[in-house]
Amino acid sequence: MNEVTIGISHPQELSARFLKAWETGEKQGARINFESDEQFWKTLTLERWQILKIMTGTGDMTINEIAQQINRDINTVQNDIEILCVSGLLETTENGVIFPYSAIHVDFMLKAA
């Protein structure tokens, strides 16, 4: 399975993961990180989760196909797709966009302040 982990990681945690991979040669798996919970929730709105949900494991899709499947306006879908591309969740292709994973794992912890 081609899985990606989406989470919230501070720069120190990212550095530790990099060093572990460098020192051990162990693959750490695909991961997309946000620096804060605010950034995470601002980027991954319910509407954008709907896009990821229909695109998981499907291959290339056009913006028009995505908009039709989730029954939303193509212009707002276009805007959401641009944000998901900038965040590294989607990639552009010759035929549209792709979410290159067949599964999503979400990983973050809420702690007392």
C-alpha cells in the first residue's frame, strides 16, 4: 500500500526523523507535515478533505471531474486544488492533478498547554 502520513511536526521533530534516516538508512515513509495545528486545519478544510477522499487511489483527475463528483463549483474546487498542490498533497500532471497515495494516515497529538 502506498500510504502517506499527514501530521503536525515541529522543525526539531523533522530534523530528528531526517537524522534517523541518514544514520540508519531506514526509510521513514511518505510524510507531509504542517508546523502548527492552525496551519493544518486552515489547509485541510472539510471541502479539501472531500477532494482528497475521492482522489485517494484513483490516479489523475481533471478539476472538472473532481467538481462534478463532489457537486461543487469548479472555481472553488480550482482554488482548493491550488492550495492542496502548494501544501504538497496534490501534484499536477499532464491530465490534471493526482493524489499519488492509496491511503492516508493522520498523526498528531493534542497536549495540555
